[in-house]
Amino acid sequence: MRQPTMRDVAKAAGVSPATVSRVVNDERYIRPETRAAVERAIAELGFHRNEIARTLRPGQAANTVALVIEDPGNPFWSAIIRGAEQIARRHRHMLVVGSTGQDYDQERDLLRDLVRRRVDGLLVVPTAHDHVDLHHELAGRVPMVFIDRVPPGVPADSVVLDSFGGAQRAAAHLISAGYRRIAYLGGDPAVHTGAARQAGYRQALADAGLPCDPALISLGNHTVEDAARSAAALLTAPVNADAVFADNNRICVGVLHAAAAHGEVGIAGFDDVELVDLLPRPVALITYDAVELGRQAATLLFDRIGGSTADVRRLVLPTTLVHRGRRS
Amino acid sequence: MRQPTMRDVAKAAGVSPATVSRVVNDERYIRPETRAAVERAIAELGFHRNEIARTLRPGQAANTVALVIEDPGNPFWSAIIRGAEQIARRHRHMLVVGSTGQDYDQERDLLRDLVRRRVDGLLVVPTAHDHVDLHHELAGRVPMVFIDRVPPGVPADSVVLDSFGGAQRAAAHLISAGYRRIAYLGGDPAVHTGAARQAGYRQALADAGLPCDPALISLGNHTVEDAARSAAALLTAPVNADAVFADNNRICVGVLHAAAAHGEVGIAGFDDVELVDLLPRPVALITYDAVELGRQAATLLFDRIGGSTADVRRLVLPTTLVHRGRRS
């Protein structure tokens, strides 16, 4: 007896094969009636989900999507890999990961190479440099979803964190704890997330009627060591910061090292940091579900691969302020 | 004027093109006379290293090597990615990364898929399950280097850590610090590194004339949470361990959480753990250069891709015992 194909199920349910694919793969944004019709057709044809799933995209050798990130060594990016991989596996695709090391030339070569190899779709964390032309060119050739940062004007879906809101909440927390000279330690200010976090920090200061002393702002910190050096300078004369907001987890680790040599220092940071809960000092962190960031981005991508022509979507994931560390 | 190719340089130097490639790429294990001859030929032909490097493998569309690891979320694996990527970039190859999640089916599908796609070479951290047949089959079709674990009997190069020696040194350190009931917390004992580390631990106990109480051995800890639960049980009655050796960094983080609820506990672990140096307790860690592990493995791989038919090589990288954390 012939195995029923996705087309048989689609015909019986009166929907497109792409819709069957989306139901089989448990995707969101499917009307309950549509889901019910497809599931009824599957049941009538007497086949299990998995058997249907195996018939998807028959004869195609590709079935690969690529994720292009900055640095696989950062727990933030590796959580995104895990999330994207879960969704890719569910869609029976292989996920390959390439890294840009924050270098635009590397990003361009990697993306062009992946498109030449005909991956089915791209998940991309763009580097700071806005090369809208490149992203425009590629977005016209292959489904593409941006993660964490959005190149302006490129017509592609994206998933980002609420950077402004998170940073604002963290800085407001330090102010309410009594700190008045709060330093901001960031990386490349041309990166959208960095700009948004610095704006959130400034907003919190403005809301509290505090002046924003330019001497308290340190940018260009790309490694733990950079951040430790910059924080040490900010915490001593003449700047004499009494607290620090760290733009990301690498910077936060550097700040923690620098602060260990000081007495009372208020510390808050964007991103979670492992073992901070066992440190003998309080640390406020802006956390979120990075695995979910990868999952949501991959879900949007497979929706496009499945043929969706919906308007460009931009999801903003919420953040949470948590209190880590122990008061000694 | 025609650009000189690698073959021109090889001819002038009286060596093989593979040797020129190795000199250009600054690889090790090249005799000084050979290096000098190649460099002289490059100088005579009036070309810079980089220009020669660009002529390598002309016309090839592939230029991809793949790294298959367990979990990109663990800093150990991400350091290996970084090291392998450095070498791949130097050879103008793209590195793609796939993960097995310690699942043999996933490993098999991924490896077969990569070979079908004609990657130029594979760097593989094999899962615990010994499927020598699979590795044998693939090693016959594509250059392959194993990292961290070695499937027995497969004729392929490998780079591993000195697991036995490192664990022995860590356990001996706990003994010399006065601990007598030292627990061993490990993962899957079928994994070669786990078996070697447990053997090193047992050797240290035997060397000190201490009995090895089976109640002190806890296996099957795969997550931070598993390890925290197991450590909490070992540190209380009836086992009453006074120290713990953690087989890897995930397990060590779990042990640190469990130990925070106890008084004096000796802790040692294999792998480095970020921020441990700021904790208010001493922790002894077995460290090594994981980036170098990736670099060495990729270097062996490109040597094979370049045509080397040398005997199968197994590099064992040394480990170091470091004292982290602070005495309160």
C-alpha cells in the first residue's frame, strides 16, 4: 500500500501542504479550525504524525539551516544555539553554526558562502557594522531571520530582547538602593543593543533627576579583561563611581573581578552569570530566556521556509530583574 | 604576470605542495631546514605569505570542515570551537559546528549527513556509545580527527587531555589537605574520560593507603541539578563525605551549590570554572588549554587534508592543578 504523502493529507483537509507541515511540526499561529481539519485528515488516513513528518520535503538533500553568531564561547550565544537546534530538529533539518567574531568581512564571506551552498534559511546575529546592502541582497535570496539586532530597513523577521526596558530597570534598581554615581560599562556603541541599553540607563538617571556625568560612561569593552581594567579605573579617583551597570555578561564578570578589590560597590548587569548567586555580595541581573530567543527565531524561519508571506514580524522578548549574590 | 601558485613554490623549494601549505600556515612539526627552504622560495618568487595562502585549493567550492560536539552550551566545547575556527580560517575553510547532545542516533545522522555533503574533514567528539563500525566506515571516506575521546580501534588521529593524571593530582591534593572521605561525582562511566578520571581518583586513594568506599562514588550526573542533588546526599549522613572530586565543570557547579549549605567541604574538579576565584572558599581545579585542544585537532586534520599519510597520531595535552577561591 502506498504511503500517504503530505499532499494527500493537504488535499483531504482542504489546505496547502505548507499548512500540513506547520501543523505536523506543532507550530504556532495556526487557526484551531485549520489544525483540527489537518489532524482529522491525518487520523482518517490512518497515519501517525511522525510518519507524515518523514515524508516532508522528500528527495531534498539540503534540509539545512544555518545560524551565524558572534562567539560560541559566550553562554548567551550557546543558549540561542540550543533553542534553534530544538526547532530545527523538530523540522528534520540540520543546524550548522558559524561565527563572525564580530568581524564584518567574516560575516559577509560566511553569509555569501552559506547562500551559495543553498541552505534553506539563515538565522543571523548581524555584526555592528550596518551593511544594509548585504542583508538586503541575501534576504531576497533566502529566508532570513535576525536575532538580537536588527539591521535597519531590511525586510526580514527578527527577534530581539527588550534592551531599553531591561537596562532602565537595572539602573533604577541601583538608584533605589541609594547609589548616586552609577557607571555604565558597555562595548561597541554602534551595536543596536548597546545603544538601547545605554539609553535605558540614561532614562533611569533622568527619571530620578540625576545628572549623567560623561566620565561615568566607558565604552569599547570587548573582553572580560577590558571590563576589569575599565571598572577599576571608574571605581577609583577621580571618577569615584559607587555602582556599575554592566552592558553584558562578559563585562559583568570583569566588573565583579575589579569590584572584589573594593568595598561597597553596587553592581547590576544585563544577562545572567553562572555562580553569581554564590558570591558574597548582592548583584542585580537582567535575565531572560535565551533558549526561547533561539526557538522563536527558528520558528519564524521555518514559517517562512514553509511558504508564509505574512508581513515582516518583529518579536520583542521580555526581561526580568533578579537579585543574585548574598549579603555578607 | 602570472601569479605563482603553491606548486611553483613547492618546485622551487624541492618539497611537496602540502609542505608549502604547512609552512605558509605556520604549522608545527616542520623541520627548520624545510621551513627555511620554503621561505627562501617564497622570497625568491617575490610573494607574501598571504598571497600564497590565497592560491591554496583554487577553484574548490567546498572548503568546509565540520566539528561535531556534545553541547555548545558548555564553555569546554565552545573553547574547542574557537581553537578549531582559528586554524580553519587560517586554511581559508569554513568551520560548521553540529551538536550531538550525547545522543548516538543524532551523532550518526549528523556525521553521515556531513560526509554526504562532502565536507573536507571532520573533527568529532564521539558520544559514549562505542559504535566503532560507524567511525570505521566514515574514517575510510573522509579525514577525521577525534577530540577528547577515542573510539577504540578506529584508525584516525586524536587529541585528548591527560584525564588520569589530572584526576589523580586533584584527589592527591585533597588527601594532602587532610580530607579522608573524598567522594567522586561523575557522569556516564562508559565515556572514556569518565573512566580515566575515576581511575586516577582511585589511584590517588590507593597511593595514600585509603580505602575506596563504594558509597562515595556517584555516577550518572548529567546536569548541574543532578550533581547538586547527588552532592547534597553524599555530604550528609549516612555517607558523610568530607570532600568531593567533580569529574567536569557542570558537575563542579552543582557541587558548589550543594556545598554552600555545608560548612567545611574540600572541593576539587576537572575543568576550569569562571568566577570560582571570587568564591569565599578554596577550590582546586584541573585546568588546561581547551582552545589549544581545538587548534591541535584542526592542525592534525588539515595535515591529513593536505595529503599526509603519516602513522595515526594521538596527542595527549597536559593539565595543571590551580588553586582558586579564597580562604575566608
